[in-house]
Amino acid sequence: MVQSSSSHDVAEALVAEIRDLPAGSRITTHRELVRRFGVSATTVSQALAILTQRGLIASRPGAGTYRTEARPVPRAGDTSWQEAALELTHHIGSPTGTPRGFRTPALMSTLSHAAPDVVDLNGGYLHPELQPLTALSTALARAARRPGAWDRPPVGGVPELRDWFAADIGGGLGRHDVLVCGAGQSALAIALRALGQPGDPVVIESPTYPGIVAAAHAAGLRMVPVPLDADGLRADYLDEALTRTGARVVVVQPLFQNPTGASLTATRQQEIHTIARKHGAFVVEDDFARHMTHADSGPTPPPMIADDPDGTVVHIRSLTKVTSPNLRVGALAARGPVLARLRSAVVVDTMFVAAPLQLTALEVVTAPGWRRALTTLGAALQHRRDIATAAVTATFGPHALPLRPHGGYHLWVTLPDHLDGRQLAASALANGVAITPGDNYYPTDSSAPHVRLSYVAAPSATDVDDAIRRLAPLVAEGS
């Protein structure tokens, strides 16, 4: 975990407050700490994590955070020397002068736990009420009983699971075109490290998912943002960017893009493919929302890799978004020599994905109820989207949603001119609602007048509706 000096400051202030409290005493709520210290929710979460690591507090889901039994606190050593050591190593092994970095505040914010008294409109994983928990439990039990469940799996993944991914992605892919990996974020990091060298340019959407930005930083790549329109990544700007920078990697989210919700049309997909092929560039296709289409969605274009005989596309598919954040299983698919490079990167990164986890995933997706579960989820997502859309329109005005996606799990809300996304997010959290400022989705400093609202992490559609409408006084106050 990366901890800022402010999180350490908050932690030390809290130590002084709670040191003498009796065991079992409830400490101040997450929301109140954000208000009192005037820091972000992520900073407070990091401070509480420090106290948890020291054994001073413990969280009880749904109840709050409490003082634990007192125990001796080890004497803290002087670790200040690490600051200089870490700074010096940033540039080692980077002949181009572009340092690798681990800049994850925006990505970490997507993983922060909302306090019991906060409605989560920030998180990107299904609330347990939406997860197929019975199917997951049954699959885990069946996987554990499989012969060889604890044997070492092949590096590329369990063959039957690779077969399933190949068929699910389509385009005539076979088992040997697929590698099983640890879900979407791992696949992104592996692909960018495998395809680029430190200092290389990489074209990304702007705005885009913070995990793409974090993975590019960690690989030492130089990001080249290209804007979107309602049909996805602008092909004309992509051509200009590849000509100007010589980039050999482009990252796109083809369906229900995070955060805008835009989807590439079949025509735009072909334009991007043609431009990338002309420049000898790979297209990394992060198809994270393929199974999150809503019940009222019309036909969606097939993935770009489905019509890619020359191996331009490296495809990413994950099961995590539609099952559980703990089923961290996904796939990388590609044609040609690039697959050997990707396989080597997988080995360096994780050796292989644990067989019991792969077999659990295989049991889930081959169970008779798998397609029925996706249909049920699609209906639930549509219902929540409709509720959220109506609440956003009532709260932010009729022009707040220029794009209303028929898939995915979030809305990209355009704010009135008088509102700042980051300030609104801070005020919302102080009022019991966690939302995501638009700035989190840009690779550089931005004053983007947006917030992203997720409608899948809250317990119910009613909670989503209530939380969005609770923002109305904050919108009015800023006018």
C-alpha cells in the first residue's frame, strides 16, 4: 500500500485519541473523519489501515470500527532513509529517462471500502445482492472435489477453461490462442509490459479507466491521450497520434467504456483496426463489460479480435465483473508470435493462476444456469440504470447525461458549470454518499466537469435512488 504523509498524520492523530479508550469502544465514523481532517476518503482509509496493522482497531462489517484489546506497540524505527533510496532507483535501467512509477491514488479509490453509513456509488464490483453466490459456492465445492484440483496447472491455463474462453470470445480462436491470467487488471499490466519498453509511447482513451493509467505508469510508458465521441475512440485523432509519436500500442475499451459508457460501432472498430495495421501497432482490447449488457440492449458488435486474421488485436476478457471480485480469472487472447511474449510475461508475473480458482471459474461458466444468471443480471442492471438515470436527471438537470448506455454499471454525469467534481465528491462523502470525481479518469491534471456514478455497489436500487437525490442540496449550494 502506498501511504501519503497526510495519511500518516491522520493515523498519528487518531492514535493519540484512541490509545486510552477501553477495548470495544466504537471510534468516529469514516465520514466524520473525512469532514474533521479535511482529507480525502482514500487518505482516511489508509490511516485506518495503518491503525489496523498496528492492532489498535478492527472493523466489523455493517457495524463500524472498534478499539481492540490493548497490546504493546513495537518501537518505530527510522525508515526515512527509504525515501532517498526509492527516489534514486526510479531512473535505474531506464535509458530513455522515463521512470517507471506506481501512481495508484485513482485506482486505489476504486477499491476503497465505504463506511457502514455511506452509500457506495463509487465501487465497480457487484454488491453481494447481485452476485451469483449460490452458483459460486456450488462451483467452489465441485472444483475442490475434481481429481488433480491441487496439481500444478499448465502455464497457459487449464485446457478446458482455455477452450471455453476461446469459444466465448469467438472469431475462430482456439485453445492455443488463449492464456488464462488473473483477471482484467493483471491482463492489462502484463500486456503493456510485454508490448512496450520503458519510454515508449502508448495511445489511450481520454478519459479512461484509472487501471490503464496505473499499468502504463508501472511499465514506464509515455501516455498519449486521444479523445472520444459517442462512437468511442476518434479514428482521425488516432491516426494523427500514431503518425506523430510512432506508438506501437493502442488501448481501447470497446463496449460501455469506463467512464463514458461509449461503445465502438462496427464501423469505428474497422477504422481503428485499419489505422493500427497501417502503423504496425497492436490494439489492446479491454472487453471488460461484454457480459454486462442490459436487458434492453440491442445487438452489440463482436469483439475486434473476431475479425483479425493478421494478429493486430490483443484481447482481454474477465469473469470478475459479473461474478465476484474474488473470482480473479480472465484471459488474454492473440494470434501470432505475440502470444509467446505474453506467455513469458505471465510466467514472470504470476507463474500461473491457481488451479482451484481456474476450476471454480470453469464450473461456474459451464453450469446449466450460467446463461440464465447473465440474463437475470442484465435485467437487474437495466432496472438500476433506469432508476439512476431518473435520479440524475432530477438532481443534475436534463442535460447531465448526454450518453445513456445500455450496458456496463455506471453513468458519466456532466456537472453544471458552477460545480467542481472533486469538491462535490468530498461534500457528497461528508453527506454519506461515495461518488467518483471525473479527474480520476484523466492521465494528466484535469478540471473535467464530471463525476462517475456506479449503480452496482449499493445494496439496492432504492439505495441508489436515495443516494443520488441526496446530492440535490449540494448541487443547489454550489449555484
